[in-house]
Amino acid sequence: MDTASSGFAVRLEAADGYPLHATCHAPTAEPAGRLIVAGATGVAQRFYGRFAAFAAAQGIETWTIDYRGIGQSRPATLRGFRMDYLDWARLDLAALVDHVAARGSGPLWMVGHSFGGHAFGLLPGHERVQRLATFGTGAGWHGWMPPLERLRVQFLWHVAGPALVRARGYLAWSLLGMGEDLPRDLYLQWRRWCRWPRYFFEDPALPGLEDRFAQVRTPIVAINALDDRWAPPASRDAFMSAYRGAVVERVDLDPRSLGLRTIGHIQYFRPQAVDLWRATLRWLQAGGPWSLSPQVGDARSPGATSRAGD
């Protein structure tokens, strides 16, 4: 999942002392605002490099981060490495938000890919973010997926995953071509939450979680490709319903609207999706209804669903 990237490296420290590695893509002039990219599970920050460089070229200071356990924030070995999946939001992403918010008084925005949309509701101080755009955020339950993908995911959770964890002491995701290797603790939590149609909101070990998400007031646009097998629109709707205190615009994205054959769960950040990038950066800066066209149409009601490509 490598892409060409630019920017300068920044080392941060989470509240519990864990060292983290982030990258700043800075514009050549005073930034119009600052943008944080909250990545997906098992996807290193380098994958978002081209998107971040593009946003910086539009005058937006853009930040990416490797959460603990992956990319440049990975320890010497994942065997025996202990962590809580929610640390990625409550500690790691929180450290980056604190750092970026302290750099200036301009607007702060966030783009969340898959897990990045989960992380926002867990984030201390989420009210500092003016707008949130999510790509491919869903509830993770196999029942929301197409039939063949359901079988594939069940095989990963119950056959391939356990075998890899027993052999390596962690989820050797890279051996399956699925992205970064993942700590054992994270794999076990992820698999557990994917048992439920509404993901971790149904976990009895996490009482009050939905109430926390309901406190979010930041405007959200939630974009999911029609061919995203891991997070189709129905999966998105199941998760995004927890952001009931925020105005959430749901966009069902037809790949053909971008001249693409497929987007899936990953292609949102490929260079071929540059029109998607432009539209999202426009929305982050100006608000209003999200549109692939520079012309903004009539305002939609809170929680409305649009379909890009019809």
C-alpha cells in the first residue's frame, strides 16, 4: 500500500508515554486550515501521502500518523506487545489533535478512513474539529457484506486469523496481502466487535459508548462507495446512527461518477480519485451539501442521503 509522499517527520508522545510518528505536509504559504487524516486499521500513514500532499498543494497543512503497533510506530516485535484497540483514538489520535490544535488558531478538519470514522467519537476534545469527512466507515459486521465477502471474512476471523496468531503471536496481516501486521490484542477485539450488527456499541463490556458518540456535534459527511464490500452504505448507516447529535450527510458513491470501474474499501485515496479529494476539501472548507460539482445545490436536511453518480 505504499505511495509516493512528501512532508517532514514529527515525533509525538501519547499521554501514556508511547512514542508515535507523524508526518506534516505543509503548504508553501500560510495555511488556510489544518487537516488530520485518521487512517484505517492496518494501513500505514505512507498510504495517505499523495492525498496529504495534494491537500497541502491546495493550501491546507495536512497531517498523517502511524498508530502504535503499525508503520513507524511499530515496536521492535509485535509478539507480546499489549494494547487496547481504542488506544488508537483515545491516546494516539488524541496526541496528534493536541499537537496540531496548538499550532494555530485557524480551522481544524479531519478525514477518517474506515476506523478513522470510529475514532472520532472516542476522541477527547473532538469539539475542536470543525468538520469531519469519512470514507468507508462501517459497522464491520459480516452480515452487511455481499455473500461471497461474508464467507471470506468469516474464514479470516475463524481460520486464517487464529492460525497466524498462534504461529506468530500477532496477526500477520501482511502475509495475506491485507496491510500492516496487527497486535494480537487488537485482532481479538476487532474480531469480537465484528460479531454484532452495530459493532462495539453492542459490546456489554463498553457501557455508555453510544452516549459518548451522541455528544458529537461536529458536522459529518460519510462517503461510502457502492462497491465497498467491507463497508457498504447499509453498514455505514448502522454505525453512523450513533452520531445522533450531529448533522450527518450520507453519500452513496458510484465509482462511475469518478470515471472509475471500482473504488472498493481502499481506492478512495488512490490518485485516480482526485475529483473525490477536491470535492471533500471544498466541503471541509465551506460546508454545505457535499457535491462532486463545484456548484453547491440546495441545502439538504440533517441526516440526508445523496447518491453521487445518479
